[in-house]
Amino acid sequence: MSDQIADSTKVRNARARDAALLAAQSVVLEPTDLVEFQSRGRVIVIGNVEAQEFAPRLTTPLQPQVLLIEGEELPGVPVISQGGRSLLISGHLGAFTVQLGEPGKPNAETLSADLILDLGVTPQLSMPMKPPGYLVAATDETSLASAAEQLADLVGVFDKPRYFNYDASICAHKRSGYTACTRCIDACPADAISSLLEKVSVDSNLCQGGGVCATVCPSGAMRYSYPQAKDTLEQVRLMLNQYHQAGGVDPIVVFTTEQAGVITPLAENLLPVQIEELGSVGLEVWLSALAYGASHVLLLDDDVVPTRVLDALRQQLVTSQELLTAMGYPESAVKLVNRHLLSDTPEQLMPAIDFAKYSGLGGKRPTVYMAIDHLFEQAARAKPMATLTVGAPFGTAQVDAKACTLCLSCVGACPGKALMAGQDVPQLRFIEANCLQCGMCTRTCPEDAIWITPRLLFDRESRAKVRLLHEEPPFCCTECGKPFATRSVIESMLKKLEGHWMFKDGRSKNRLTMCQDCRVVDIAQDPEAMSQGMMGETLQ
């Protein structure tokens, strides 16, 4: 009897899975801009004797040239020898530049190419995802034949999606000259992201859609644009909704890539979601899948995911596990697995919950909060708070009242608008839901009076509540009585300027306790101050 029930469940799950996959196909992906490449077939083959022997095999429209790293030149092959000069490669498909030697020196030389084939034992470019048009191959016959085919296919005009959107206004990278968040730069496997003044810059020609930049971004400033997170979430939501309506049970959502190929054999309750790169989906997608009714979420490692991407994903997984555990759910409900482990029975499935119905239109942080709030409301034994590991994008801030002067430099630097000034009185206020844990406030505080702690309050109202961190009565001008600073600011200023030649006498010291207007008037009435040029300095 039990076997018959099991067979019946498998049949029902298989039908439900087919209906779910069909429902997911109804989502039309929002298009994105295209990045165009033009390649005329100029190829630089980098290597030693093997490069010289291989280059003549490349026929029109390919135009090969050998960059010889070591060894003697063979006759009949166009060769440029490195000759001990430094070697710097930049660019992409259709626009590579190879700089030999130091620019401006007599032996310097610049080469241009549309394509590069690197046959060296160690590739000249070390990033995990090489630029489009930069091929790396071994020197055995099979590898060389494959490289020749790939090079021939890379002549012409090509385009690829512009995979990202970037909102510099909410970026936590740099403010007021201080660098805080470098997560996207550190995680990008194509080295396509760099620092540019107080924001980051993404080279669209180098970006190959790894997507981990959007996954690790705490504010949502970096967004994956093809497919957008909202489209992926809608696919998952429709999938799970249809699966449940068709009578399926225990659905397991598997995020996989085209490189990973088709999942075979496909268990009846496995719902594959194909994405461009494994790193392109993060917390808001994983937790939303659970909120939509998945009993398990698996990330299928295809064994070609770059190490730095895997490291970033594992950090996100730690955060998801800590959140789930604090809500009383299995920490393994979201898991990174290899293909050979797909057939293993999950350690523990999610309990039955009411399914969420929200969409992902609101952006990254609103979406992840909707997922967390729904899971918390459905939890049977949740704690009021999740204690998180450093690196999580949620947390609180605290202030040392004795050290804080309410200069509010942290308020101006906070990219998430978590820190705010008082409206009419000297105050430092805080909204925990907005805190990115980027550390910008700790870097900009001149008194080292503020620190941050990763955590997440599950109660929505407590998380969104404006909380007072520090308050002081205003310091009033000793001349006109107008409030213009705080007592701690004035005391700190008097202490720092003690002994300064401009403030030796009592009148000049007292001037520090005046507002700007009264200070100007007092200087104008002080012959000694006027003779020292203090009026101009005050007006500046």
C-alpha cells in the first residue's frame, strides 16, 4: 500500500511540475540595452614555440601575429618578441591593447588586436572571467583545434545584454573621502568594477553577467538587469503557485545555469529555474522562494563558478541560515550543492506555511524584508531577533554619549539614510531598517564615537521605528542667546584651540562661544583682531 501511495505521489508531482514549468514560461523578461562588439579578425597569439607553430593554421579572415614570450623566432611567421619588456593587456573583443615596455621609453611598443589567444602555461590575465575575445587554451591538438574554431566564430559584429543597472545615489562605496563598501569590486570575477571618485564604475564591455555584484550589494545600488530580479521572482512565484494548485507536494526549487546543462534525472518535485549565472540571485530571491511555498531551495554548483563568487555566495548563505534558524526554520532550507548531491534527500524540509503573494517590484531591500516578514509571521517558534555574522547587510548602530559631539558628519555620510539629525534640537536619530552595516559612519566619525553591530529585528514596527541615539541641549550664543551648536562641540573646540596664537586673550577665546553673526561684529569692533586679518578668515 505504501508503495502505491508513493507512486501516486510521484505521478501527481510530475504532472504538477510540468504545469509549473509551463506557467514559468509565461513571464516575459523585460529587455535591456545591448553592448556591441566589432571584430575584424586581428589575432595576437601569445606563447612560445607552440604559438609560432600554431599561428599559420589560422586562415582568412583571421590575421594572426605572434607575441613570443620566450625562445627563438621561427622563419615565415610574423613575430614580435617580448624581449624582457613588461607586458600589460587591456581591452576586450574588437579593442585589445597590448603594451610592451614602459610608455615613452625607446623600447616601448603598443599592439592592437581584436582577439587574443593565450597559449602560455600561466595566462597573462589572471581574473577568473576573461574579457570577451580573450581565449586561453592548452597546447594539445584537441585544445588548439577548438581554439581555432572559436576564433573563427568571433569575427564580425556581436552584441550581448547590458547586465547591470547602477544607482550611485544609494551606493555605500565612498562618501566624504572615506571608503566603506567594496563588496562588488571584490566579488566581480571579470574585474569589470573599479572605484571612481565617490562611486564605482562598471565597464560594460568587460561585464559578462556574473551578477554577484548585485547579490552582495547591501543597498540595491547595483541591480542585475537581465533577467531582472523581479522577473526571476515572478517565475518562481507562478511556478510554485501552479505546482501547489496542481496537487504537488514538497517542491524543491533548483537554481541552475545553462553551463550546468539539463538536470537528469529530474525528480518529480524538482523545479529548475535557469539563470545566467549562479551568483546573480541572492537573499531576496532565496527567501522569497521559501515564502512562496518552496520546501527547499538549492543552488546548483556547476564546478565552474569562480572562487570569489562562491565565497560571496557562502557569505550570503551564512546570513540566510542565521535568519532561518532564528525563526525556527531548518538552516539547510537554502543550500549550495554539487550535481551529484541533487538526488540526496534533504535533511529537513520547510514546514507547511501560508504562501506569500507579493511581487518583487519594490527593489532588493523591500523585497527581502517582505520575505522575512512573511516567514516570521508564519513561524511557530521564532526569536525576536537574529544575531548575525559580520558581513550581513542588516544591523544596529550605537553611540558613546560621552564622546559624541553631535557634529553629524555620520548623518551626511550615511548612504542608507539610517542616521538622521534632530528637527529642532541637537539629536542623532536612527532607523534600523535602513542600516546597511557598511561602516561609513564609523569611518567618518572624528571622535570614534559610533559603532555598528549586525543583527535583524523581526518585529517590523521596531525595525522601522525612529530611535534616539544621542541628544544634547543646544549651546546658545553668549552674546545674543541664539542656539547654534552643542555644548560638547564648543568644549571640544575650546580644548583643541587651547594655546593657539589667535586665541590667547580672553576676548578672542570668548568669541568662540558666539554665533557666526555675533563673532563677525565682535571682530569688527576689535582693533587687534582687525590688524591680524581675522575678519577675512571669519567670513571665509
